[in-house]
Amino acid sequence: MKLLLISAVVAALCVASSVGLDNGLGRTPQMGFNTWNHFGCNINETIIRSTVDAMIDTGLTAVGYNYINLDDCWALNRTAAGVIVADPVAFPSGIAALASYVHSKGLLFGVYSDAGTKTCAGRPGSLGYEKIDAQTYASWGVDYLKYDNCNAPADQTPMVRYPVMRDALNATGRPIFFSMCEWGDYDPAKWAAPVGNSWRTTGDVSDSWSRIITILEANEPLWKAAGPGGWNDPDMLEVGNGVLSTTEYTSHFTLWALMKAPLIIGCDVTKMTNDTLRILTNTEVIEWNQDSLGIQGHRVKRGLLSEVWMAPLANGRFAVVLFNTDPLLSAHMTVTWAELGLTAGSKYTARDVWQHKNVGLYAGTFDAQVAPKGVVAVTLVPA
Ligand SMILES: *[C@@H]1O[C@H](CO)[C@@H](O)[C@H](O)[C@H]1NC(C)=O
Ligand SMILES: *[C@@H]1O[C@H](CO)[C@@H](O)[C@H](O)[C@H]1NC(C)=O
Ligand SMILES: *[C@@H]1O[C@H](CO)[C@@H](O)[C@H](O)[C@H]1NC(C)=O
Ligand SMILES: *[C@@H]1O[C@H](CO)[C@@H](O)[C@H](O)[C@H]1NC(C)=O
């Protein structure tokens, strides 16, 4: 009896807790590509097909980027019966054919809509058309919906409008990842877990260092809300869009991965530099993001121009990031086991996930020299 009870308790503890929407999706943060950050409204089926081909040829899909998602501007209008119609000039073969192309490559396909009367770019929104739109998406083979919040009636909050689309998607019987985008306006970290698989926590990212720092600040305190099935979304990646330095993109990617952010590529993958591809395909950093515990990394220590972030990982390991926010000067940074919440006297091998090598055995403290705006990122493995 006692033994039975113990095994029941152990079994219960072993079932990974789920915070998100109960559709079986998003057990780890979603990875893929979205058109917006690079192409904006200038999208068409040729671009998507070349993107798919490039993602495969460069090895991006092999490391996990499996969703190919359209953002705004694919839809044009509705038929008299209310069925959404794709722009026939940009998508002459239709969305179903594009979805089928994506599926033929073993990948998943996403579209975009809006919980208002019109999308942000003025295309038809889904408010009042949730059921028919969800059915259309499902009939096309859509696997993912990003759902924006422009042109919404002021007297209906996202808490009212987003569950309508959730239920419409569910009623199709097709598992469709529900990516909510109400920009954090109504504190979705507090209520969105039963509604979506991810929820934007901030306004849009841009290819700007100060914007990335602002978003980090806003997303960090929400870490307890994230977990398997439902993730805080600080917006997509800007890596490869050309404004920031390789060091800045490396820090951006490392901290997004540590925060269990969706890893959605937003550059032109047909024209990546070697550094862009090297950053986006760092499997050791991707493993942090896709770790089975699903605990969002957060800041454990902050100085004037220095920050230490960490996330527990499966198998007693810890991801630790020393982040030097000084724009000009390199810094020597140290963190103690007490600051990281590790047991005093325990020993860890530090694996540098950018140098791809073990950098030593540590007991009590970890320290390193960190470049301006740079990170030193290590996995601490129990020795
Ligand atoms: C949708 O747009 C197309 C192209 O402009 C036009 O031919 C068609 O009449 C429009 N349909 C409706 C219902 O407005
Ligand atoms: C898509 O856009 C590209 C670049 O502007 C252009 O070369 C191509 O012909 C377009 N394809 C379609 C189907 O509009
Ligand atoms: C619909 O919701 C139910 C109840 O939460 C869930 O069990 C089911 O898996 C969902 N189905 C789809 C297709 O999302
Ligand atoms: C980029 O990588 C390719 C393949 O490894 C190599 O041939 C090429 O020289 C590299 N380009 C630069 C600018 O380093």
C-alpha cells in the first residue's frame, strides 16, 4: 500500500506540468520562419517557396525550424458567403497549394489573421468570421495561426475575442497552434494560458539594440507564466536583418532562447551571411530553448552594466548567461553558486555553448571576461 502510494506520487511528479492550451501543441517553444520582420507586406508564393527551399538547403529545418508562417497581407477579401480569399496576384496558386508544398517538404504551415474587423495592414479581419475562417484554414491544411489585435472594438477586450477563435480552431478537429498577439496590452501572462499556445508580451521587436533591451526588460518578470503548452512571446528574431553587429545578434539569440521564446526567424534566409547561419543553427543554444523542463530563464543578478541570467535544465544542469550591457568596455564578471541557487560545494563542468567546448570545472563561482554588449553562455553540468 505504502509502496503503491509512493509510486503514484512519483508518477504524478514525473508528468510534465502543462500551462498552455490543451491541443497537444507547443510542448516546447515553436520554431520556424515568419515573413513580417524582413518582407513586411511584400510577400508572395514565390518568396515562400524559395524560403522553404533555402531553409532546407541551409540546414535550418534540420535543427528544428519547422513552421513556415505567413504574416499579414496574404488575404484580400471575402466571397459573398464570407469565405476568406487570398490575394490572387501574390498567391496565384492559392493557399492550399502553398500549404501542400510546405507539407511535401515535411514542414508545417501557418497563416495570420486578426481579432478585429481588419488586420493591421487593412486586410479582412476575423472578428465575427471566426468559425468560417477556422474551417477554411483547416480545409487548407493550416497548422498555425498568428492572431493579431488591430482594429478591434474598444468595448470587447482580448479576453473576450481570443477565446472565440480558440474555440473555432478547436471545433475544426485539426490541431492548430494558436499564437496570440495582443502585444501584452492586457497582461496575457495572467490569463492567456488556457487560450493560446503562446502570447506576445510586448509590442513589436525591431532591428535595434535599444528595442531588444526594452523587450528583455518587459518579458523577464513574466517567467513563471511560461511552460509546456504556453509560452511568453517577446516577438520574433531579428538575427540576420543587417543593422546589429554579430555580437548583438548573438546576445539577442542567446537571451531569446534562454527565455523560452518562440524561435521564429525573421530574415531573408535565401541571403544569409555565414554568421547569421552560424547563430541560428547553434544546436547547443537551441537545446536550451527546447529543454524538456520548459522553465523560462530569468535574471538572478544585476549590476550597473552587467546581468546574470539562468534557467534550470533537465538532468540537473543549468544554463547560465553572463551579459555585459556596457556598450564600450569588456568586463570581468562573476556569479556565485548562492546567487544561482546552487548547492554550496557542488561542482560543475562549464560547457561554453558558443565556443563549443568545456571551459573548466567550477565549484562555488563561475567567472569570465565578457565583450561589450556580449554574452558568455555556459551549460553547467554536474561533475
Ligand atoms: C475580391 O477582389 C477581387 C480582386 O480585386 C475582385 O475581383 C472581387 O470582386 C472581390 N470580391 C468581393 C466579394 O469583393
Ligand atoms: C514575388 O516577388 C518577387 C520579388 O519582388 C518577384 O520576383 C516575383 O515575381 C513575385 N512572384 C509573384 C507570384 O508575385
Ligand atoms: C479541443 O479541446 C479539447 C478540450 O480542451 C482537447 O481535449 C482537444 O484536444 C482539442 N482539440 C483540438 C483539435 O485542438
Ligand atoms: C562562408 O562559408 C562557406 C562554406 O563554409 C565558405 O566557403 C565561405 O568562404 C564563407 N564565407 C566567408 C565570407 O567567410
